[in-house]
Amino acid sequence: MINDVMSRQEFLKLSAKMAALAALGLGGGVSFLEQVANAADDKSRGLKWHKAPCRFCGVGCGALVGVRDGKVVAVQGDRQAPVNKGLLCVKGYHAGAALYGKDRLTHPLIRKNGQLQRASWEEAIDLIAGKIAKDSKRFAVYGSGQWTITEGYTAMKFLKGGLRHNHIDPNARLCMASAVVGFLTTFGADEPSGCYDDLDVCDTVVCWGNNWAEMHPVLFSRFIDRRQRGDKIKMIDMATRRTRTTEAADHYIEFQPQTDMLIANGICHLLIKREAYDKEFVAKNVRFKTNDEKVITIDDYKAFLEEYTPEKVTQLSGISLEQLNLLAGLFSDPKEKVVSLWCMGMNQHTRGTAINNLVYNVHLLSGKIGKPGSTPFSLTGQPSACGTCREVGTLAHALPGGRLVKNEEDRRETEKNWNLPEGALDPEPGLHTVAMFKAFVTGELTGMWVQVTNPGQSLPDLNANFKKKDQFLVVSDVYPTATTKLADVVLPSAMWVEKNGLFGNSERRTQQWFKMIDPPGEARDDVWQMIAVARRLYEKGFEGMKDKDGNFLLSIRDEGGTEIKAWRWDAFRSNNIDKPLFEDYRKFTAKKHKDLAPYDEYVKHCGLRWPVVQDAFGRWQETTRRYVEGEDPFVKQGEGVSFYMDKGGENRANIWARPYEPPPEVPDNDYPFWLCTGRVLEHWHTATMTRRIKELYNANPWAYVELNPKDARELSISHGDKLRVVSRRGSVILPVSINGRSIPQEGSVFVPFFDEDALINLVTLDAFCPLSKQPDYKKCAVRLEKV
Amino acid sequence: MPISSLIIRTDGRRTQEIAEYLKTLKEATVSEVHNENIILVAETVSRTQDKTLWEGIEKIPGVLQCDLIYHNFEDAEGFKYD
């Protein structure tokens, strides 16, 4: 047999080649015999492959994880996964290695005499439950878009159902809240109506401040690959900084910070003036509204746009008339299929909701939505920002499945599903992230539990927003972080394939995986931690943790109806708790047409895009594009496109007359440069995982400040010099990068935020969008001092 | 030794030139050149060298993007809780 004549190295090389050929659709290059032999080799080596979505960004790539002897030993892109079709980026490829950092947290730690000291789970749980019981109304939970769906659901039930208030918010507030409010205000429902398939059939992608070559590289490859196959596609990169995305773009349109609002209104101005908008689509599907929510006519809207002349837009934004005409021309052409992409560049914006609305305006006015290849599409940065934060609703104002705490009917339904007495749920929205941390700093909140995130590094204006005296801070994480430094209790968590999980990605795709290996030491699942503390509260007689019959609020039952004692680690780990928890959550999803299939359907698939409903034959069918007849089961025959989540009851989307508003802080004589912060290819967010992977650390070990070469010449600054970047709030010393991977526009600097040893968030501003409460990390004023 | 495969996406103008250069690397084998894509199978002594190789390839003029498709690292050093 082939095993006899091929060495193991040769087999592995053949596997590698096969995977690459298949990813290019060239699987015929490898014989059937070789494939069989390869599979046999995996088996003989005890290597088992399991599916899981990647643990990092919101794209949701499918990975195959190779496990041998209880360890993850290999990762490959899953060719069956529709998202990535076998590709992975550098972070996904190292996702396995992220499990094995030398300093994994393996035991609970409790601060005693100023030092974190090893403690038992029993002691830690008892301490946390005692602190909560003492002051439960002033105890908050701060979570994450990296929570699995069931982790978020459990935390939400723990806090809103158990502690009976709403001070729970996720780090997703810092990355996609503006997208959420943008969707809600325009369409009446959250999340993109389009999907990744639109990238396969569009003519043009317009990137609105989005460096997807580095931040969402697999989607970028999926699009660029079309060019190499001969498709005539275009990419327009609108940005304030030249990046790897710019290198592949057909046009680079550089604009002044915040003027994306002017450009969007300027495009609409030209569409209207030239009578080049889609009149039929607009008449049937759109209504117009002012900033203060009054319904207006299209003539009123035209009058609003009058001031956004090409002269004004080009003068203030810095783009040329040709560039503005290029954009307006794309959206004017009824045959051109256009996808708009954005992420943090638009969301982290003091008018984040407004700029989201304005890009929808462009697509609605041009009718470029609800058609294959034409859609506005908001990308996300975390693996389950959509699935957990937006769908489960782990936000201060939300209840599961798109419900709101302010809405009485929503509260009653939630109380019924959770078997709570009527009136148990608090109608008052809780504190959003920035307000929550400000309340923690002042002592208005006396306790907080942080899970799966690192606010000690990621909050804006850290000097103001991350400090404490006697307040009680619990942190669940996998590694020591900037946040654990301040913690009173540190709980070691299981991560990714060390536990069962479900994530929801940017295109409404819910993906499931099973636990593959044990977590190290005494590390335990975040869900278990929450259930164990809730149970301790219940045992102490804490009323909130009882349902209306006096039973444990977070009780979990198996399919036969028998209670699983999930607060006991041995019972938890010997059962798949995710399944009953998901089924409990699933009851909430139909009302707002976010319908999910039963858990077992997700086991069979590489994800399904909601709404997922049963067809006439009882088969569970996903939805590719929402609001589109023939694709979305809730659009009736003959309706074509129907924005059926319209709160006005007319199945229309809103075009908003949102005026340009300047940023709260602009460069001046004392602070003459713009500061923009962001991510890099090699590191994921605050890099608590990726910086522990030697190869990624070596590739990009520390933060730097990027300068435009012209600014550097004028200031006599050379590559490698050290600069102190100073704002009105703080400063940080960084080495200079000139003509590196990216080049910021003149008068601006860029600093990545991944480096715990050089915290740029000591410098940033915590001003936020008044609607979404999402802070603007992309614009504040700084000066540069040579060190 | 870590074994990986990469799809190297080029700008189309320098594909053959890049492929010829890659053939000179002792850690790598050019398995296939298809249109503007090059399939490279790499065998390195460590994950560090693996990453260094990949970073080097991304800096070659005309290379637009490297996508890692497969990675086996079971024998790599340090791949355990230590």
C-alpha cells in the first residue's frame, strides 16, 4: 500500500498540497488512491479532525481542528465551510497555538494582602456570591462578542432575571453598537440583509474606512480571487490611511476624518440632482425622516441635500470632484452591482449611527439593496458579536431575540419563558459600557464581573475609565491581562475547543462545535462559572435566583425532563449543557424573525443563516438574503423587496436626513495631529492570545506610531526614533514607523492598540455617538514629542 | 517538522518570476502554478521559521496575498502547556 512506500513527511506534504489544490477548485490533481491513503494515515496516527468556527474575528471561517492524544496538533481550513472554502488567515492558522501559552490561568486566584493568591473554586464562588448578595443592584456584568451564544444567554438570564436589573453590556458596544442602531433605525431590525455571496457576484466593492485585507483577510481573498479568475471587478478604498487594501484597490479616495458623512450626503445630492436615483424602488420601499424623527417628503429631503454641493463636499473632505463623480456614477448606474463594506472606521465614530444611516441612504436611493451583488454590509470584529451580543441581546437595553427592556410586552414574554413573576424584570435600561465603567470608578457600582474581554486595555481614556479603590472586580479569562492586574478574583476559563460552543458571524450564520480537548489545570467554562455562582446565591436564599415556583432560575433539564446538576463541575462536564441552553434561548428567536433551527441541525452543517425555518417537507432552510422574495420566507409572493420589520407598519426603510457634524476634538496649535487607532493583521484586538504565540509576536512584537513621510521630514523624525504621543488625557512612548505597511495621511498618525506595554488608550478620547453610545477611537488630537 | 501549504496570490504580471524565485528556497516546493496563483508546500524546522518564510514571501514585489491552507505542527517545539 501507499503507506509502505511513502514516508510520513511525504504524506503530510501530500495532505498540504491536496488542501491547497482543493481550495483552488483543482482537486483533480490528487488521485483517489492518494486521498484514501491519506485518510488512512490520519487514522493510523490517531489524528481526529473536528469542525469548529475560528475563534478570532467575525468572518466566521470554518476550521478543521486536528486532535491527537488530547491535544490540538493541526489546523486546516474547512473546504466544506461556505464562508472560507478552505482558506484561513494567519490568526486562524495559529488558533490552535493560542491554547498553549506558557502562562495559561489554571487555578482561581483571590487577592489577599494586595497579591493574587491561589484559591479553590469553592472559596472563589463563595466570595463572589457573598459580594453579590450584599449589593446586587450595584453589581454589573461586562461581557463580550467572544462569549458563545449560550454563555451570553446564561449571563443575561443571571443578571436580568436573577439580579433583576440591566447593568450588563458587552465589549461589542465598543465595536459595532453604531451598526446595530444604524440597522434598527433604518430597517427596524438589526444585522445585514445581504451575505458574503454578494461578494462573489458584485461588480464593485466600496470600502468605507475598512482595511479588510488585514482585518478580514479571508473575505478579501474571496473577492480578490475573482479578479484572478478574470472577473472584471473593481475595488474603491475610501480611507484616511493607505493600507494593504489600498495596494489592491483600483481607486484610493483619501478623505479628512469625519467627512465620510459629507461624502455620503454628497453622493445622494448628485443622485437627486441628476435624477439618477431609482424612483420606482424609492416610491415603493422608502420613507424619509429628519434627524428628530419627523416623517418628511422627498422634496423636503431634496431641500436638506441642497447644501451638500460637490464644491462644499470636495473642499471639506479633501477628495477631488472626479472622485466624487466616480462614486456617484457607480451608484447612478442601474446595471452596476455594488457592495459597501465597513467596520470600525464607521462604527467608532461620534456620529456612528448617522454615518451608518447615510450609507444605507446611498444604497436605498440607488436601489442597490436586496439584489444579488448589491448590498450595504457591515462587518464585525468578534466571532459572536452578532450571535451573542446582537441576537441574544446582552446589551443594557435588550432582552433575548431582539426584545427591549422598555417594552412591556417584551418583558412579559421574557418573564413567561423564564417562569418569573410578572413585573420581575426591570424596565429601565442599564448602563452602557462607558457609563458603566465611569460608575464603577466613582463607586456608584460596587462590583463587576468581566468575562472574555480586556477592558483594562480596550476602554478609551483609560486614566479616567479604568481604576478602582474598594470596588469588587471579578475577571474570567484564559491569560493574565491588563484587566486581571486590577482584579480581586481571577477565574481561569476554558477557551474555544476546550468547551462546547456556538457562534453567530457577520452574515447571520450560526455555527456549532463540540468540545475536543480538556481545559488545562482547573480552568472551567464561563457558563459553568455563572451557573455555579447563581446556585450559590440560590442556596443562600437570594430571592432573585428563584423562579416564581421557588425553583432555581438557571435550572437545566435533559431531554427526559430530569434536572442536570450543572452547578457541579462533574455533572456539567459529563453533559452537553449547550444543547438545552440553546433550546431555551431558541424559544425567543421567532418573534422578530430571527428564527433558529434546533441544535442538532447545527451539528450537521457548517452553519446556517437565520431566519432558518422549515419548508413544506419539514426541512430546515436558511435564508441567504433578508427582505427578498424567494429568499426570505417572510416576504410574501409578489412583494419583491419588503422591509417587513418596519416599525411604521408600511414595509418601508427609512432614509434619514442626517446632517454633517464635526468631531468633538480636532487638531489645533497645541495638539496638531489627528490620532487614529486600530488593529493589525497578526494580532487580534488586545493580543492577549496572539501575542503569546511566538511567531505572531516575532512578526509584530510591539506597537508603533505610523507617520506620513512628509510630516516626518518636516519634523526631522526618522524611522525607529522614539516619540511621545500626547493628548489632553495621557501619553505613551512609541517607536516611529515610516513607509512601513501603512501610511497615514498628512497631519495624522496611526497607533495599533494591541500592545499591553504601550497603551494607546491612555491617549484616546471617550466621546461617543449619542445614539449608539459607541466611542470614537479613530479621531482625537495629539502632539508628538521627541524622546 | 511543521508542514504547511500556502496559496500565493500574485498581481498576474510577475507570477512566473515569483514562482522561479520560490523554487530556489530550500524550505519550500512549488507544487502548482495556476493562473496567478502559486501553491507552495513548506517544510520548516520550526514554527518560527515557518512564519518567517511566510512573512518573507508576502514582501516579494507582486505578491498580493498569502493564504495558509493547511498546517501540521504536531512535532513543533513548545506546543504544549509549559
